[in-house]
Amino acid sequence: MSTGAADLAVYDAFYRSVAEEMGAALERAATSVNIKERRDLSCAVFDAQGNLIAQAAHIPVHLGAMPLSVRAVLERRPPGPGDVVLLNDPWAGGTHLPDLTAVAHAGDFIVANRAHHADVGGVAPGSLGLATDIHGEGLRIPPVRIVKAGVLDEDLLDLFCANVRSPRAGREDLVAQVATLKRGIARLEERMAQDGRETLLRAAGDLRAAARKAAVEVLRSLPQGTGRMQDAMDGGFTLCATLQVRDDKLVVDFEGTHEQVDAPINCNLAVTWSAVSYVLALLLPAETPLNEGVRDVLDVRAPEGSLVNARYPAAVAGGNVETSQRIVDVVLGALSELAPGLIPAASQGTMNNVTVGGRGFTYYETIAGGAGGGPAGPGASALHTHMTNTRNTPIEALENETPLRVRTLLVARGSGGAGRHAGGDGIVREIEFTEPCVAHLLSDRREQGPYGLQGGARGRPGRNTLIRDGEESPLGGRARLVAQPGDRLRIETPGGGGWGAVEPAAGSGRS
């Protein structure tokens, strides 16, 4: 007996509400600005085999990778009642080291959350520096039980805190992650007592089948053929995607992509899967449940040892935040060859990561930019796009918590690419240092702006600038800066690409 359509919608809403409630609780309980204010966190519900049932509307790059983390936990440290398993290992479904994932047993279900911590050690404050291997990026944690039968392992917690620059925030944020999983467990137990175990499990299976059916219908609606796209990150590191629909499967092959490099821009396989899953989700009707059924139709082929499937001990901090965005760009670009009237131009293609550390503090920010124009209209301005979905840090919170002052925050007018539907504009954010600090920039699209489609122009590239004693000095997209009091860092983010050729003005005489 299958779940009726009306009941299926109810259960989809229920499972999503469990994830949303866990996220709201974590946001309130956390200490760090990054989790409490920027909402750099994600929550989801899985079945006992690690298949995604539902997710909250949190961070796409977190959520698409989390199923591989849950499966790694089930293989290596399956949690029992009252257990919570912690990990951040990129080769166990993690994204980058600052993202810590907590996984808990919930009877016939699994609940999990992932949160970006202020610091997890490594060579750079904020753990997003310019390391050349994973060991320079911070503390790597394989699946370990941080809670055993309801008892928090204080020794393990002390070990973690001894290796980070913000031990109080690290401890309190981690305890909050563990504690708020109980909210999800309680909600699932309440519903199971009300509706029965079999009903809940059947609904989960039917939701997966409904998502798979919706994904197959979308694939069948696409024109047959092959789409190809390549694009380069700053430094000339090329990503290639070839896309085909085969027997109700979307095959995405990254053959031809640059080999992994001694720089923090490599992706582990979980992040690549996450980016491809995100693109497919964009094509689905809004009411489609976003669960394992969507992933069932994907076949991702990523050459081992490449930028999109790096081997240990590659540095991966920027793979999660920068290369993931370029994966979206090339997969959407390849898709535009099959469905040219459906796909928008490239959005800013970077998260413009800034980390700053000094005496007793660490600060991390991703900065919004322009969205690509599309067939339906112009791109939005000053917006986080694609693989990120955070808020900005409120100026009041930033200036209260750190020795930084925000001097400029405005829309970079005219930075979006021209077109029938113009790309959205980026922003300008300028901060002043009031104490000696070390800052790192991990950004892209500084050499070439986001591509336009159907005759639209590229968006304007971003730009990073140090202002010292009235003199301006350009900084690269990936840079380390030893800042002194009075120095200012100005970050101008890219505009989105334009869509469609600009139509000549009436009476111009052109035909």
C-alpha cells in the first residue's frame, strides 16, 4: 500500500520540519557569529541505510555531500542509541575541515547536522589559508564517537579544543551541535508513536520514489544529445563537463579536468556530487521532495586525482567554496547546449572568502555578488548564489566581536554583464583593521568574469585591494595579508553574466 498524494505532501513537510527545527535550535544555541548570525549550518534526516529523506533549506554544498558522510559513519562507526558520531574528513564525505558533521542514531532513522566552525587549527586563522596539503588546513577528524550511550566524551572534546584557536567557541558550538540533534530525535519519536513505525518508513520510501519519478520526467523532457562546457579558474585550472541523458540517467563526466594541484582549490568527490545534485534540483518542479530519489538518477564520473576528485593529501579548503561554484558553472553551461532557452548565464562563481585572525579572535565571511541573467529576466544583485546560502555578518555583530570596522558596503553598480537580461551586480565591502591581524583571501573570478549566454556579455571580474597609507595595492584572488592598524581591505565581487544579445534601440537604423 502506497502513501496517498495528500498524505505524501504532509509527510514531506513533516520530515523537512524536523530538519528545519534542528537548524533553528542550533542557530540559537551556538556561540560563534558564523553559526549564530551567518547561519553557516545545515541539517537533514536519513533512513537507517543513510539515504536522504529530507533536508532543510540550508547550505547546498553541505547538504549534497552529507549523505556520503552518513554512509561513512554507518560503515566505520555506526551509532547506537544515545550515540553521536563526529567527523570532518573530506575522504569520508566531509566538505572542508571547518565543517564539522554530527550524526546520531534515531531508531529507524538517522539525524545529522553540519556547521562551519570559526577555526579548526592549521597554518591560518580560520583554517582557510593557502596550505598545500590537508595537514596544513587543520585538524582532520575521521568518524569518532563524541557521545557514547548519552555520555559526552570530555577527553575527545578537550583534544579538539586544544587544537583550535577559538577553544571556547569551538567547545560551545560543538556541544550545541550534539544537543540540538536531540530535537530531531524527539520529533521523530513523537510522530512514530502517533502514526506507527511502518507508516513513517513507507512514507519515506514513497517520497524517494516520487522524487525519482519527478527527476526522470525532467530528464525525458530534455532534448537528446550531448552538452559540453569548459571553464577555467584563476591560474588557468580548467574544468570540463560532458553531459548526456542515458536510460533515465543523467551522466556527467568531468574527463579533461585539470589534475589536482598543490593549492587549496581541490574538490573531494562528495563536493562534486553535491554540486551536480544541486544543478539537477534546479530543474525540478518546486514541489518535488529533495531526497535520495534525485540522486538515484545521477551518474557522476570524476577522474581520480583531478580537481574534482582529489586524492589524499590534497588541500581542499577552497574546493568546497570556490571549485564547487565552477562545477556548477560548467554543468549548467553544458546543459545550456541541450536546453538553451532554459539555463541562465553564470553567476559570480565564487564565495569571496575572507578569514581574519588576531589576538583572541577569528572571523570568517563569504561575500555576495551578482546572479546571472536568465531567459526569464535579469539577475539579482548582491546575492549569495548557487552552492552557498548564508547571510552576511551584520555590521553590528562584526564590529562588536572583532577589531574590524566596516567602512564601505554598497552595490557595485554596472558590474553585471550586459544583455537582453543583464547580470546582477556585485558588491563592494571594505573593512579596516584596528589591531595587527593576519588575513587570508580565497576567491576566484578575478581574472575573467562570469560567462554570458545567448549573446550576453561577461560580468565584470572581482577585485581585491589593500589600502595602506593612502596607497592602493592589488591583491590576487588567493592571498595572505599581514595587516596593521589603519590598513583597509576592499573586496569588489563579480557581477553575473548577461543573457541574450542586447537588442538595438528603436530608430537606430540597424537591422
